[in-house]
Amino acid sequence: MASADCSLILFGGYSLTRYTPHADAKPVIQAMPSPTWRLRTTAYWTALFVTVLSVPLMGEERSERFDRDPLWDGQNHRADNPEPRTIVQDFGYSRSAHAGGKPGEMGGFISPAAEPAYYAKTIPTKTLGDVLTASGTLACTGRPFHVLVGFFNNDTVNEWRTPNTIVLRLSGRGDVFYAWVEYATGRWRAGGDSPQGFPTEPDPKTGRPQPKGFPAGGTVHKWSLRYDPNGNNGGGVVTATIGDQTAVCHLSDGHKADGATFNRFGLMTVSKSADTGGELWLDDVTVNGELADFTTDPGWEGFQNRRRYVTANVRPRFDFGYSPTQHASGRASGEVGGLIFRGDCRYPDTMAYYGDRLNELTLEKPLRATGKVCLRRGVSDSTVLIGFFHSKDSMMVNPSQDSGLPKNFLGVAVEGPSREGFYFAPTYRVNGDATDNTPPHIYPDGRPHDWSLAYSPAEAGGDGRIAVTLDGQSVRLNVKQDHQAAGAHFDRFGIITTWIDGNGQHIYFDDLTYTCNQDEPRETAAGDLRSQDASAEVAVVCGAGYKSSRFVPPRGTGPSGLLKKPCRACGTRHKSRE
């Protein structure tokens, strides 16, 4: 049974009541009509006011269920540039002979795109505990291309880095092509080219090492790929060769234990976003000891490898905001999210945000947010930020590329590094920036999660703290005193892009609750409890059981007074008694 813990009389005949629905529930502050006889004695009022002051007033929170479009503020979040691109995939078995030998080979025209495509041999399922080998010949015609050649799992082909892969990644650059050896575990943790990649040479402009490259233009190269689970002192090692050059990749510590399964070998697109395609050809391919010389069609499996279509997944064409979907498993259909690329602060149209308008907030008082999240697709070298930011300062066009975080941001980052897959990490930027390096992992597998964010300012001259949880797993990040004193301020809560560009994620959030006002109500000479704008603004519970955004009882209204605005939880203009 609900029990009222304490009450405070407001102007207009209302009381502010703190009640607990049941023993295990959190207290709720609710505005209710109140009989005027409670003000009859000064002694009663004084005692009651002291009681209410014992209830911590942490500012006001707002809840958004996205049951309908909340009409949040946005900038560039539904971009119309770059233009959608036409993608051509035209590869598989062919009677041609580009890669040497008799007529018959595999390959063709392959385009990088968000939508996966492959042509591959079905193999018995293998793991990181098995030896894997492949070899053959290859040739490219000199046009740009970007492809993967190797072992993968057709059930997890969704993005790059592609989980459950051991591959050669090949990229055409005119007269040469470059090559890297890489892998990704079943938990999206990736690695490559360590301790030894293919040869490099100094960049003539920067002096930095760059891949030396292999001749293109139809030159035929022999290649091989081998995974040895016992190499690297039992940690696993991938060795690749092209001609007489060798690259070696040790699996990072703990990655072999992640596990991975492989049921295909073949050609696969690099699934990032739309890019320029080109031709690559393979012949005389031996997979785990079985030769395919392609003199006849081997009947390998093709997936979306012969088609022409238009895609809007072109970097950095932002496409996020309100969505009628339910990927994050909220209480009802409707959520916020979509396709979010990293931004670039050097240009006004390559940054974007979508957020709710707030009273101005600072680091002087607590901030909090909770909700649900679902990461459906995550490309390596991508970042999504959700939290508190400033609609002007966080979108300031400037030439700096020192930090990927926008100014005046505090919240959560969903990002790598690729060796760890994706973290759900606390982060902030005031003058400098800070992130934590041991947060929980979130996988781009489409599963929903519960999350929370809580910022606490410094006490007794110490550091402040940001605490983030994902499904109960928590991590904390200290906010240094000088950062708290830097004067950061926020006027939006929602999604904002980074300041340094990169790839994209498909991610969704729902059932969000967040701080919208840090002003604590104050006592006036008449004993009213009011905020700085002279209206009593407190959270209420609507008839459907949801917490409304705010309740503003106008002066002179009685028990039949209405909410000033429709309830954010269910859209109804409730009577005050609800």
C-alpha cells in the first residue's frame, strides 16, 4: 500500500507529497490537491517544512517514452547529403582467366557497401582451436576496390570489423594494391598486422610509414593464409603471404578465449558504407586442402553478389532522430536513434544532434539519465554519444582536430578501440577531455540493455564522479576539480556527433529519464515552495503510472486545475488530482 512520507502546502491549494508506493520502491514526489485547513497553525507548518527539507531535492527529471514524436530539437540529423549512391555487385564464378591458368576463376566487380555480399565455399564449421589454410592466385585490374578474402561465418556478416573472421583485406589504389591481415572474434574484438605487417615505406609528404603496395594492372600474385592455434605460445597466430612478402598477426591476449566459428571461405565485401568499387580475381584456390580450379562452376554460395541498387548509407549522411520502431524493447513502439556517423567540427554540415531542450545545467549539481539501448550495427572506428550537451558550444565550427569529443559534453560514448569491440563508457569534455578505459562491453547484436548515467559533483573539495551502468555492470570516471570549475553548461539531452570523422553505427534508445532542471525549490515569505521562475515545478505521476515532465499549477486553481502542458508520458492534459 502506498504511504505518504511527508507533505508541503503549495499556493493555490496544492500540496507537495513524498510517498512510497511500496516498501521496495523509490519515493515519488507528487503534487496533489490539499485542504486549506492544514495552514491553520504556524506550528504545524513549521514542523512540516522541516520534515520536507529532510527529503533530498535533486532537481527535476523528465521522462520520454517516445510513444509519439516528441518533437525534440535537431540539427543536420536527417541529412540530405551526400547523395545516395548506386552500388554494383557483380562477382562470383566466371569463365574468364585474369588470375592465370585455364579459363575459369572467381571474382568480378565488388563495391564496399553497408549491405553485405559474398561468394563463398561452404566448409565444415571450424573454431579458433582448428588449423585453417587457404592459398591461390590473385590479380586486379588497377581500378579502386576494397575486399576481404578469407574465412568467415555467414550468420554474422553485418559490418566491418566482421566478427568470426580471419582474412586478407585488399585495397586497390590505381597502379598498386595494399594488403593487411586481420581477424575478429565472436565478440567483435579485432586485431591485425602485429607484430609484422606487409612492407611499408616512408610517405613522401609526411615521412610516416605507409604500405608499400603490390603491383596491380593485371599482375598475377600467389597468396596464402594460415591460422595456427598453437602459435604465439598457444595464443593463436595468423600468417599471410603475397609473393615473397609475409605478414604475421598474433591474436591479442584473451581473444582466443572469446571464441569464433567459421563456416565459409571466399570473397566478401567490406561492410562499412558506400564507396568506389573495382575488380579482383582469384584462381586455383585451395581451402583446407581441397582445390577448386574453377574449370567448371564449383557451385559456391552467392549472397547479394549479382545486383544493382541505391543506398543512402553514405558517410557521413546522418539519419537519426525519432523512430516508430521498437528495437530497444521499450514499453511501446517508438524510440530515438538511427544511423549515426562520427562528425567533423571543421564544417557546419558534418556535425549533427537530436536532443530535448533543457533549463541550463552545470557541473555544480547532480545530473542523471537512465533508459534502454540497442546496438544493431557497429562499424569499427565509429562513435555514438548520448548525454548532456550545449546546442551552440557543442556544435561550434572550428579547425581543431585535437579531441573527438564536442565541448560541453557529459555522457556516454559507444565506441572501441577495435581490439575491444565496443565499450559503453562514461566520458566528458570541458576544456580537456576524459574517458574511462575499463567500461562494460556492448555488442552490435541487436539485444536490448538497461543503462544509467549519474554525475555527482565534488564534495569537500574532491573530484566529482560519473557512474555508468549497463545491465548492472558499472564503471566510474572521476571529474577533476579544475574541470568542474571550468564553467561547462548544458541545454540539451540527447544524441550528438563527435568532432573527428569516422564510421557509423545503427543504435536506438528508449524509455529515457533525464535531469531537465537543477534548480531546487526555495521557500518564500508566504511559505510557498517555488522555483526561480515563481511557479511550482515538480514531477507528477500520470494516471497511466508514468512520470510526467513537469506540473505547473497556475495561481488560483483548485482541485480541478489542469497540467499546463500535455503529459510527456501519455499525451493527456491530466487534472491535477491525477
